[in-house]
Amino acid sequence: MKKINIILYTFLSFILVTSCDKDFEELNVDPNNSTAVPAHLLLGGAQKTYMNTMYSAGLGGDMGACWAQHWSKVQYNDEARYVPRRGSIDAIWSNVYTSVIAESNAMYDLAETEGNTSLMGAALVMQAVGFQTLVDFYGPVPFTQANDSDILQPAYDSEAVVYEGILSLLDRAAGLLNGSSTTIVNSSDLFYGGNVSKWYKLANSLKFRALMRISSTRSVNDEALMGKMFTSNDDSAQVSYLAAAPDANPIWETIVDGNRAEYKVNSVLVELLQSLNDDRLSKYAGKNASGNYLGKPSGYGNQTSLPNEALGYTYSNISPLGEFYLTPTLPGVLMSYSQLSFLIAQAANEGYISGGITAASNWYNEGIVSSFSFLGLSANSYLAQDGLDFSTQADARIKSGTQEWISLFGQGFESWTEWRRNKIPALTPAAEAPISQIPSRLYYPTNEPSLNKESYNAAVSTIGGDELTSGLIWQSNTKIILK
């Protein structure tokens, strides 16, 4: 009898256990943790990570605005003297690959499953932005194998291959976005609030900028893009930051909220704008303790101590950034209509597109007007001055490059990158720097030689060493045909 009871108990227990296990997975789904992520939820994170990386004062300020000589520093200026923190450079690589490119690749796959061609196009745009940033900063980088999770040591592709891939991504994006009937959730899109037609213009505008970046290496003749790009400041791609951290503009978060007053304006910028009677100076710079605009040259701080009363390089003597650029809600600009206008002017001037000097002059004026307008200023009096216009190709080249450099104030990395392309205006390297030229690239991340040694070594050999002064193909005056 005891044995029967034991058997019966065991049998009943089995029934109880198995019956409790029925539909177990369905009953134990957490309604607050979705198992399927909607594609649109990945867009805002990629946008914010990218823009915060570019606008970080410790990244785009130290290694962008300072190297382009828009900004200078009174103290703690190793980076401004071309001694960057390797950890900061590592962060750029990591942020762009993991939080921009990989996330956008995942967004594309999810959007494809959903049949959302608009989000697929936006995802390709963000991947193109990420890859162009990396190839412009470092040189050869993983591209063709970058999104393959099965490859732990991806090969570094040549700059030529990466650029052709970027152009292809943007072409595919434009094709998906053009006339798409699908939507982008407005609250997930930090650039355009879900406006698909503006994403289409962005894809084409970014392609034109990419073509101009490599214009010394291949043909830029793409008249088909005209009329399909930005047409006003309303089309500019930018993030609208909020009034408080952690969603405020990173420049404000560091300089104002973080009380890092060593960031100042550069004497090259101040003196040039003063010579041009340029009202943008009042937006770019604040007045010093004496009520004047005064910048500081790049560098010092090695043999010459900083701050330095004898030289006048002190916190009170040197002008800070202007209030316009020290507000928490300052927009973070990915690409502006003003920059596009100057690029079109340069393309027309060089004969890459039709129009010649006349078209170059019109687009040059448009670039100036839109730059002033972004700041809430009128350019009418400025353009009426003698000496701003041009009548020769050589003069147009200098003046359009100079005005583009001026207009890119606040966009640290982009101002440095476009200066590397144009070398306009002429800049003198920082004083007391360990190298004798403005950096042409960034070091590769510190862990690449150990984690991906073979690919790293192969890439380094093609650019002449992992140095800040190693040249990239689009910085050369020698034309190399990419395809």
C-alpha cells in the first residue's frame, strides 16, 4: 500500500508540473520589455551619439576647433598643441562604430522587415555619415567587413574603397527616400522630425560634400544632384538641443555647466573678422575684461607657462566664445545649407560643374547670406563692401575657402576637416608643439595593434605610419583616379 501511495504521489506531481509548464513562455512575457524593437527607436540614439561626439568640447573642440584655429585655450592645452589624449581618440572610433554604424545597420534590417523604405534610407545615411567620419579622421578603416559579427578581426579597406562605398550607400539611400510612401516617427527623428523629403535632400547633399572631399582624386561632375539638395537653412541637418543637461549642447555642458573657462577664441579668427568688418565676430566671440575682442594664438604652455600675464594670455584678457555659442539650446549641425553653398561655389569655380565664375559668385553670396541668417544677422551691409567679390578663379578659390572656414565656426571637426582639404586660410602651426604641422589625421585606437594586428599593420604601411602627420589621399594635390 505504501508503495502504491508513493507511485500515485509521483504521478500526480508529474501531472502538476507538466500542466504548470503548459504555455509557460506565453505566461512569462514581461509586457514592459519588448522582444521586438521597432526600427524607428534606433534612429534618435544614433543621431544623438554622433552629434554629441562631434560637438564634445573635449573632442570636436580640442581636436577640431583648436586645430582649425577657431578656438584656443588659456590653460590645459596639450590637445591644442597636438598632444591629444589617446583615450579620447579611442572613444571616437568606438562611438561611431558601435553606436552609429552598428545601430544604423540594425535599424536597416528591422526597417526592411517592417517594409519601411524611409527608415531604411535614413539608416543608410547614418551609416554613410559614420564611415565618412572614420575614413576622414583615420585613413583606411574596416568597411566591407565592419558589420559582420562573425569577423572579429576585420580587414581595413583603402580610403578609395571606403569612399566608393559611402557614395553607394548615399545613392541607395536617395533611391529609397525618393517618393517613399512610408513614414518616420517624428519623435524619433532628431534631425527632421520625420520629414522624409528632407532626408532625401540630405542624402544628396552629403554625397556632394563627399565628392568635393575627394575632388583631388576623382571626378566630381554630377550635375544630376543639382536641384535635389538643400535649398535653404530650413533643410540643414541639425539637432535641436534642450535647455538642461544631459540633453543640452555639449559645448555648453562643458564650458558653462562644467565651468571650463579655458576655451577661448583664436587670434587668427578675431583678426580676420576684424579686417573684414564682419558682424559675425559679435556672435562668435565675447568681449574681454577691457571690453574688446582679443584672441590668443594657438599653442604655448610647454616652454612658455600658461596663463601668462606678460604675454596677455590670461583668462580675463582673452575673449571667450560668444553667448550665442554658449547657450544650451545651440543647434548641433551635421551639415548646413551654408556649407553646401560654398561647396557648390567651389565646384563651379573649378569647373567640376557648369556655371563658371558667375555661378561661383552667386553660390558664394548665398553661402554668406545663409551663414549670417543662421546667426540672426543680415549680410546686406557686409556684401556691399569692396573686396569681398571676385573675378578670377584664383581669387574665388581663396575667398570661397576663407568664407567656408568662417562659416564653420562651432563645427569643430568639420572646420578642421575642410581646412585639411582646402588649406585655406593659411595657418601657422601651434607654438611649442611637438610636431611642425597641423595634424592631418588622428592616431588609430590604442587597442587595434593588439586586437587586430595584421589588419592594423597593413593599413599603417599604406599611409606611412600611424602618425598625426601621415597624409590621406584626398589631402594630396596629385590626382589619383579611384574608379
